[in-house]
Amino acid sequence: MKKIDIEDFKFDGSGKFSISDTKTKIKDLYEDKEEYENSLADLNNQMDELQSMMYAHNRYGLLVIFQAMDAAGKDGTLKAVFSGVNPQGLSVYSFKRPTEIELEHDFLWRTVLQLPQRGAITVFNRSYYEEVLVVKVHPEIVTQNQRLPVELTDDMDKLWKNRYEDITNLETYLHRNGIRVVKFFLNVSKEEQAERLIERIQDSTKNWKFDEQDVKERGFWNDYQQAYEDLINATSTHKCPWYIIPADDKKNMRLIVAKAIVHELKMLNMSYPESTPERHTELKNLISIIESQ
């Protein structure tokens, strides 16, 4: 596998992010299918080992967020990237349209309930960022469904600014408490999305779950692109950056995502607990007991 410099895909708030200047496809990072599979398997193994160490160290947690347009490849990426990670240390949550109970709470409530515990990796397939994406593209969701006081929806620009600030404050808070946040935007082109949506419709194993709304939302492509650009500029920080991943080639995308997660885990100051002389003696005694049974 060619060397992956994850800094090429990271945006930490320095300068100005422009989605139109960002690539959706790069040169292949692998020579052939075999090299791709071997490289991904190696990253899977590294991730599993690092998660095991994180569990034993019991000081850090990792929240991994995936955001993307429809058909960008979130589900397949999750399946490929986290294959081999111990299920006991991994949780995945997919956030769809809020339920009636969730609408009775603040916009961060339902995601905060699922934040990772120490020693674990939690993956959000979509997240609280939907509240400044689909909700921003369709602001009537706020005014008609979210039951906010009228004075909070009089100035929508201020509402979005406040939500960016609330999200940034949450992520800063998590970082200060040992929960690291890694955010991925899978950047697919409109042309590639069209091909995948058509393929999904034509595939009998996938079209059962196809929603007409996916096609309708595609009509708001430019609005979503602007919403992504705005939120990435507003919520990227040095400690909680965004990774902007070219998504037109799924294999490249999965390798970069896996590499970034491994990199973030390696940045944690963690180790396996050191054994004391007393513990060493205790373990030797247990071995003697087992051998005598």
C-alpha cells in the first residue's frame, strides 16, 4: 500500500475550508485487490490491538462520527473498517428521524445518551450534525416540529450559529474528559452518487430499502454542499478536526478512514497496566493451583 499521510485529509479549522476545492477521487492507494485486502486487514488488526489496550488502560474512549450524502458508502465503510474489532469494545448507532420522545428533549439529548464509555469505541452513523444539515436545508423542521419557543426561531442565522457553538462546546467537553472525537465527511461527487443510486434501485438485494425521499433530497444537492461547508468551517478545531475523505473510490476511502482511526488511537497516551511484584507472585501461585488440579 502506498503511504497515506492523513494530514492531507485533515481540516482543523486553520484557514478556510471550501468544499468545491476538495477532491472526491484520488489516485489508487493500492496496486490490486489483493494488496487492498491485505492492507485493510493489517489496519483492522492494529485497530483491534489498540482498542484492547484502550480497554485495559480504561482512561480514554473514542467517538467516531460519519456524515455523508446518501450513497456515499457509510454502511459499507463501517463494515469494512471495523471488521475484526472485538464487539465487546465497539458500539454502532444510526440516528434517523427523531421519535416523539426525542422531540421532547434538546437536539443533543438522544446522541449524548449513546456516548462511549472509557475503554470503548462508539460509532455514530449520522449524528447530532444532522441538526445543522438536513434541518438547516429544511428549516421548517425547526419551526414546525422541534417545539422550540418562538423567540428562538425568529433569527434562524443565530439559531444555526448557536448550534455550531453548542456542538463545539460538547466536543471540547468530551476531549477534556478523555473521550476523543474523530469526525469523517465522506465526500462523494454528484455524478458518482447518481450511479450508485441507480445501481441500488436496480439491485434486488438493495432496492427493498430504497426510499423515494433519497431522490428528492438529491434535488437539494447544492444546499447540502453549502451546509457541509458551513458546519466544517464552524466546528473544526485542533483537538476535534474533520477528516474530509474522497469517497468516489470505496477502497481508497476505507483505507484512509482505517488509517486515520489507527493514527488517532496511537496518539492516546495509553498502555497495559504494569504488574506489581505482589501480583506476579499471585499469578505464579494461581498457575501452581491450576497445574495441581
